[in-house]
Amino acid sequence: MVNKKTTKKTWNAPKYFLNVVFFTFIIITGQLVYVTMFPSIYGINMDDFASARNSYSTKLYAKRGTIFDNEGNTLALNVSSYTVIAYLSESRTGKSKTPLHVVNKEETAKKLAPILNMSEEYILSLLNRDSYQVELGPGGRGITELVKEEIEALELPGIDFIETFKRYYPNGNFASYIIGYAKQYTNEDKDGNSDLKLVGELGIESKYESILNGTDGSLTYQRDRYGYKIPDTTEHRVDAIDGADIYLTIDSNIQRFVESAMEGMKEYSPEWATIAVMDAKNGEILAASSIPSFNPNIRDITNYQNPLVTYTFEPGSTMKTFSYMCAIDSGKYDGNKIVGTGSLKIGDDEVRDWNRTGWGYITLDKGFIYSSNVATSTLVTDVITKAELRDCYDKFGFSKVTDIELSKEAAGSVDFTYPIEVATAAFGQGISTTVLQQLQGMTIIANNGKLVKPHIVKKIVDVNSNETVYESSIQKSNQLVKTSTIDYMKNLLDQVVNGDDWNRTGKGYMMPGYNLIGKTGTAQIAGKNGYLTGYNDYIYSFSGMYPKDDPKIIIYASIQKPVYGANQGITKAVKEIITNTTKYLNLFDTNKNKSKVQKIKLESYKNKNTATIVTNLENYGIDVITLGNGNKIIDQYPKKGVSVLSNDKVILTTNDKNITLPSLENWSKKDCINLFNLLKIKYSITGDGFVTNQSVEPGEVVTEGMEIEIELKNKYIEEAK
């Protein structure tokens, strides 16, 4: 038997593996201790590395929507503005041979102070902050392109710009309460960086804030120590959604007629005045202006109430149109009924006519034409009841808002209980209405008994999809009064203006050939202790439409407490507006005696031949003002894309080195300001209306630093006949 010896072998692989794991653990632990215990790793400062490679997020600002008139002319838009920033950290420069941060803080503060209108000390305090970068506000926020270029010319290391937007109103004081304004607000963080936001605070800018404002986006990415994006790293972007564009019903040309007429009304120094023009058929507000007004670019605003919709006032005798219409439509009215005038006892109270003595015994129809308070009071004592008058005022749109697309619309009040209150309400005293309600009420007559709601937004366009998301339509009521009543009222309104009775109150508004009809108003003003009793302590008004048979235009004008002239101011203004508007709209195209106003959209005339352009513009009836005798045009006003009318001024600057000052006689204030800005002339203006005197004689060469004084007076509008 053979014995075999068995050999047992040992497997060492697990031991080797455990040793590898053990030594790997030792190495990792050592690295962890090294990283956590020491500020520098292999010669690299980890704090600097972490701060240099970081996630950076910035806001992508949405563009606020543009506001246009009914033909696409710009009324409010965003323009580029800039915020000045200073890079303070040396890490931004790094190994760059050119410094990318602020090196000499004292010199930087000294040079920027006069440009930014800030003190050197305050700028220096910003530059001494322990921050990577800082904004130089407030003076460095919202600066123009010209100021930016001035700063860039200084070549200051570490100074840079962030482009933002601010709101600009190219026409200045123009339909200001309609357009409103948007104000820029700044939220500043602890490092001095700010988040800019435009917020609408009045007019369309306020009412459509959420639609105009859009939605801001964001951009997040990794950047290096110099502030630059690291290539091939993840970027998260949420695009901004721009605000929608809004097109108003405002016709800029008619608005200019109204603004010009309003300049003439300033001669009478009223506490306030307002004029509004509306399309009689579709309810579009074509123009509206007021005294006082404001320039939304500088917000020199003294009253935050929109006169079109927020002012409530006792309308006076224009309200007789609606009380008479109510009585006539009742079927109980007899226009030939004889009534006494002068005074009427109602209980313990008394109603008196505006001329105190009255006109003896007259018909009810004559009572309307003469604007007799006593005759009108007879309507609610003998013809219709209190309830019937209240019902009429309600369905005619008084004591409730019209729901026009403007903020802070007031409803007014037509509350009356006692007999004397009913009587005074019938002739517009003791109640309150708005301008817009007066315009709306007149649409009943213009549309054969149907009320048309006024509106001021024509359409809204989503610029992101280029789709029209809203378009206005005519909102017309059911038949409110009989067509026979409307015919009767038109004849009464016609007699007020165009009749042959000397006692008619609207004879000052008579315009042969225009077929203007309407009603005048003179309302007392309530004070603390009753109605004011001064010579001109009244609100004078006129509510009218034309042409009589098929009204196209409704106009309402009012003026409170003019210093003199009673209602002459609105008489002149209304006649001027109607004359210009009629020609512009060519309402009487068969009338050979009235020339049609032409409209032209200006092109850019820069570098074009002067003589050719002057001839072309004059063929349209444009009043061309040529500055200098050069053969080429180097500048112009208005700019490209603006629509102008016949007789408007277009100013062309030529390449002549010797520009001379033209005669400014009968120029408007606005035209003068445009000229002075074009020529960079300092100016001062006294008075209102049109130029009667200029301190620098016509023909004098314009020089750098030239200053001019001009005097304006209201000479353009004829005295009311």
C-alpha cells in the first residue's frame, strides 16, 4: 500500500485586495483632510476657484408694449437707457494686461461726478464697497445714449453699462391723460445692484399694465472669475414674453387740432377746461385735451384726475337736452304750450331764470331755445313725473360708468327726492356728470334713438405671435326713444344754434354751411356755503354735433371760472376744431369752397437734394422751413414716419455752415420748441398762443450758446361772432 502526501495551497488574492482597499482608503482620507484643512490645493486657492467658477443668473427684461394712435403713429414706446456699473474686484482683471476693474477710485469719482450729477464723495463711497460690482445710482440709472458716449470717452477702467429701457412719449404734452405714463421703479439689493421695472400709473398705461408689461425671462449659466460664460457649460434660458401693443382710437391730427385750440383757451386763465371729440356713429374717442395738462416725459403733473372720466361736475343747461328728450318721448309734451318765465315757486323754494327777469310768456319750445330754467322745471311739474325723469336719466347712461377702457372712471350722481331737487335736476343743477357721459348721451340723438358706448382702444396686438387678440366693435343699445322724438330734438338743437331768434343761447356757435347743432350750458359752482356768486363763478359748456341730418362728429367743451370772457373761450375753440376737422375728414366733399386737407407720412430726407424735397413737400401744401442755403439736407423735424397735414410745418436743416434764424411770427409754442431743439438754442417763452415777438431778429446767424426769448399771445383765433 502506497501513502500519498497531500499538499495544501493558500489563496492570497483576498488579502491583496483588502490591502489595496485599505491603502486607497488611506489616500482618499488623506486627500479629504488636505482639502478640508488647507486653503490651497496644489497651489490653487480653492476660495478663489469657487468664486471664479459660479452660477450666474440674470433677468431678461420683457419689452413693454407700444401705444399707437388709430393709424399706427407712436404715442408711447420704450427707448434704450443705460445703468452705469463699476467692477471693483481685481479678480475680474486677472492676468489681463488691460485693467478690467476700477483702479483709481478717486479719479474715477472725480470725473464721473459732474456727468452723473452726483457728489464725488457719494460715488467714492460706492466704489469703496466690498463687492464684485456696483451700480452708480441714482445718477447713473436711466442715462441716455449721449451721456453713455460721454462717459465712454473718458476711458475709465472698470466702468461698464447695463442696457435697460425707459418710457418715452414722443409728442410730449399730447393726449396726456388718455395715454397716461409709466414710471420706472428700482429695487436695490445689498450690493447696490438693482432690478428695474416700469409701472403704469395713469391712463392707458395704468389700465392695461398687465398687458403692456409682459413677462420677464431669465438666463442662468456658469461664469469664470472674469465674469465670462464658461464654454460648453449648461445654460438655462427662459425667454421674456414682450408686452402687447395697443392701438387707440385717437386720431393724432384731430388731437392736434384740439391741442391747438386748447392753447387758445389758456388766454382766459381758467381753473380747468376740457374738450373731447367723438365719432358719432361708432363711439370712438378721436381726441381729448384739458387744462391743466402735463408732459409724461417729465411728469410735471398737478392733478391726477383724468378730466374725461374722473371729473364730476354739475353740467348745467346741457342737461336740458335730456330732460326735454324725456318729456317729448313721453307723448305728453306740447311744444306750443305757453308758460311763464322769470321765476317759479316750488313749495317754499323758487327757481329763477339765468337772466333773472325771464322773457314773459313763451312756448315750451322757446324755453329750450332760450335755455329757460323755469320752462324746464315746468316739464317735471306738468309733463313728466320724478320717476319718469329718473328712468330717462338712467337709460341715457347717467349715474353709472360707461366702462370705457380708462382707469378711475367716476359714475357721477343724479340723485333727487324733493320737488325742488327734481326741478333743478331737470336743468342740470344739483346733480353731477362726466364729460364722457355727456358725449355718450348725445349718441342717442346722432343714432336715431340708440345709445352707442364710447371706447378708446381700437385693437390689441400680441407682438410675440403677431396676432390681434382684441378688436373693438360698435356697442349699440336697443331703441331708447322714438325716431320722431329724435327728429324733434334735432330741430330744437338746430334752433339753439342756427335759428333766427335773437334770444337763442347758441348763436355764437353758428357756422354757415356746417349744420352744427347743439346746446349751451352755464352751471353754478357749489361752494362750502352754497353756490359761488362771483362774476365768472360758473362752468360754461357746449355739447354739439354735426352735420344735423346725419351727425358724424360729437364735440363737448367746458371751461370753469375763466378770468374773463365768460364762454368766449370755448366758442372760439369749438369753431376752430370744427373748421379744421371738417377739412381734414373732408366731410363736405361737394363744397367747392373748402380745400381738402392732405396727409403725408414723412420719409427720411437726409442727404437728399434740398430743392427737390422742398418742391415735393410744398406740393402737398406743407409749410417748409429751410434752415440755410445748402444743397443737401442733414436733419429734419418731424422725423421719418410721422404723418403731417397740409399747412403743418416741416423744418429742414441743410449743410450750410451759416444757419440763420427765420421769422417766428404766428408760430405756435410747439413749433418754436421743435426749432430751438433742432438748432440747440436755449430759449425762454412767456405767454400762450402764438408768437408776437422774438428777441433775436430774423436773419441773424445761429451761433453756439445763442439764447432767445419769445412772447406768445392768442392772435390766431377770430373773435366769436
